[in-house]
Amino acid sequence: QGELLGLYKYLAAEAIDGRSLAELFTWANVLHDVAKPVTQDIHLFDGKRRSLYPGHEARGAEMSARILNGLPGFTLKQINWITYIVRWHGDMHAFFGLSDHIIFEARRDAWIKAHPNHWRELFLHSWADTQKGHLEVTNKVEYDLRLARYSAILADK
């Protein structure tokens, strides 16, 4: 948990235009699924109804920007930081559940390079989102694999 504690301290200590990254991160977490109601697509999987939300991240970033622009005191830099997290919050889910470890590592490394200024925050969000999401019920094997990988990364000092 050393890496995670370091991230908490970083979020609390750093600020953009007077608002801590911890506060901005809270806003990103609140808004990350704001577009799910407007992107919902219901499918049948193995005879069960399941909702998918294609494009909810990009649409959510747009909606979040409009919401934050309507609230007092948010600067463009703050809004851009929040909407970046909202826009890219789902990407980690696409490769953290891959069963092939070599492909997972390659995708993870490429992803970190693609998000050099936000990968830690996106990691923290994805870790929390996995723990409190529906995956434990809909795909227990992938859920367990993701949490094992998050734990390994957090334990790696």
C-alpha cells in the first residue's frame, strides 16, 4: 500500500489554480459515469439482460465540462483535469482483465506512456471502480484477476 499512500499524499499536496488534486479527483469520481443513462444499450447474454454503455466515457467528459462550466469557481485547467479522468477512466478495464500476462504487461506499459501525467489517478479510479462495480457478479474470474493485478502493483514498492 506504499504506492497508494504516496498517491494520496500527492493528490492532497498538489493543486491546480487553488484546488487540490484530491478535490478535483473527487469531482472526477462523482462525474465519471454521468453519461451512462444516455448511452445505455441493453443486450441479452446467456439469456440474461445486461446493460452496456458504449461511448459513455467520451460523452461523460463532454457532459462533465458543461456541468462544471455551470458551477462557480472552476477554471479551465481544473475542468480539463477532471474531464481527462472522466474521458479515460474506462481504458484500464479493457486490458486489466486480459488472461495473457505478456499481452497485459505490454498494453499496461503502452497505456502508461499514453497517459504520463494521469496514469496514477486513472489507476486509483479503476481500482476503486472495479471493487465497487458489477464485475464481481457478472464475471468473477476477471474480477479476481483484476484485483490480483491491482494488489501486485500496489505492493510493488
